[in-house]
Amino acid sequence: MGLLDTLGGILGGQGGQGGAGGAGGGGGLGDLMAQLGQGGQGGGQAALLNMVIGMLANDGQGGGLAALMQKFQAAGMGEQMNSWVGSGQNQPVSPEQMGQVFGNDQMSQMAERMGLSTGDLGAQMAQVLPQAVDHFTPAGQVPEGGLGNLGDLLGQLMRR
């Protein structure tokens, strides 16, 4: 998990230092991960990022972005997911809606692995997942072959 810890530290340092430079910098996902790190989560930001990227990666546990989009559609939240992929404003999702998408059992398992309550996990995912999807779909659409494998997504984060 060394690479993910390092990655969490890199993301935590982008654009989140000082209050000065709001116009440029890494912004987006890096800023959000920095905020999560300030909440006393420490290495938890890397674990959350690992989990979210695992959901989005073609070779991840969840079957990639297309499978995740189907889950949101089945839960009646396809419009929110489409807004994250699209180039417009991201529609918010609540922690409770995250529970509807993933189900109580999966939320409990993920929360336990991360050492969080399901409510805290839902709240963090409700912030991170929309930004991650938005970050990895800058053209406003899902690439035909998916977003790529875990290594591809990590490489994209390192370049930005």
C-alpha cells in the first residue's frame, strides 16, 4: 500500500495548501482528498481513494465505470451519475443515496475495511465519487473501452 499512501500524500498537497491560489493549482480531487486528510483520517484518504479508483477501474472489483453507472441507474440515480460524467455541474448525492446504490451489506463491509461508520463512509463517498468520475471523464463522456485499468488511473492522477 506504499504507492497509495504516497499518492494520498501527493493529492493531499495539491492546491490545498494555504488559502492563496484558488484560481489555479490541482483543484478538484486533490483538494477534496486534502480536506479528508484534515478530518483526522490520516492514511484513510489513501484507502478511500484506493476504494473509489477500484470501483472505476476496468480491472477493479466493481467492474468499472459502466457497471457503476448501471448500479446508479438501477437505484434511480442515473441522472446524478450522468451529470458527473457530463461537462456541466455535478449533481449532489447524499450519504443515504450512496447506501441505496451499494446496499447495506456492501456499505458495511467497505466501512469496516476502512474503520469508519457506514454514515461516515457514505458522506465521504458522496463527496469523492462524483469528483473522481468527473476527473476521469474530462471529455464529458465514458470512453468506449472504459476508463482503463488501475495502473492507468493512478498514472492519470500522478500527471495532474
